[in-house]
Amino acid sequence: MTTATTSSGGTRTDRASLTREAILTAAERLFAEHGVFAVSNRQVSEAAGQGNNAAVGYHFGTKTDLVRAIEHKHAVPVEKLREERIAAMPGTGIGLRDWVECLVLPLTDHLTELGNPTWYARFAAQVMADPAYQKTVTRDALALPALITVVEGINRCLPEVPGHVRMERNIMARNLLMHTCAEYERALAEDSPLPLTNWRTAASGLVDAIVGLWLAPVTRQG
């Protein structure tokens, strides 16, 4: 009797896990293609093959909770790749480009591992452009220890850049990274012509651009 109950419980748990994953996958694609605001929980449930239109609310709660769950699904492996890259850095002679690579390459390596097509970069770009979700997702991201280490490393390489300019360029760099990756992701998924052949090529150009952004002259005094 105990064995049967355990088996049943395990089956229910597995089924719930599969349902959650199906909802996450469907929501990520729909949000990436149409924006978060334009997609209803009902549409997500239908795309995930769920007959119950309340499935999203049952498994995740609010739409904000669902957005955070999608972001967390990707943030964990990206953060792990960033931790590994930081751990492999030499003890001395670390420069701005090294830190920017720690910002860019974990994301592009993750997208490489996901295969093609992917939707995460477009999802993230949609979220970052939506004021209803941008602050929540940004706050979650800035709590990641490895990302904090990278931001601090970049700041240490730029002691002459005023604090308010660092804040501005941090926003610029974040948007450059996410929106460029979104454009490349779309092009790769649609097999459209762009000056790249893979994510590593895209990463190299992004690192160059972000380093250049950080090193640009400061002409405004206040």
C-alpha cells in the first residue's frame, strides 16, 4: 500500500513538473514573439497544451511570478558559467576586456548550448522594455553574486569615470547586450543574413562594442 501511494505521489509530482516546464517553454516563446503585456495566461495555457485555463495561475501565481520563473530558469546556468569564467581568471593583470567577457560570454555560451531556435534573448529584451517587469527582473539579476563581482571588476578598471556616468553606461551596456542578442537570436532562428555565423562571433563583436562604450570620452561635467 505504501509503495502504491509513493508511486502515485511520484507520478503526480512528475506530471506537475512536466506541466510547469511546458508552461515555461510556451510562455517564453509567446512573450518573446509578442511581448509580455499582449499575451494572456489563457493563451499560455493553450499553447502549453493545458485544457485548464487556470493552469498558469495554479502552477506559478501571477504573470510577474511566471516572468521571474522564466528568467530564473536561464539565470541559474548563466550564473554558473559566469562563476566558472571568474574562477579561471588569473590572479593579476585582469583588465576591462576580461571583465566584459565575463559579462557577455556566459550569456552567449548559454544560448549556444540551448541550440537553435532559442527565445530567451528576445524574451529578456521584451521584459527589459516593459516597465511593469523591468525593475523586478533587474533587481533579481543584480542580486546574483557572480554578476555583482563582474560589475565591481568593471568599475575598478574605470576609476576616472564619474559615478553618474558609470550608472548611465551600465544601462547602455545592458541594453546593448540584451537587444543585440535578441536581434541575433531572431536572425539565427529565421536564417536571416547578418554579419555573424554563430554566437561566438556575435560575442566577440559585443565585447568590442561594450569595451568601447566604457572607454568612450566623458564630455559632460555634471
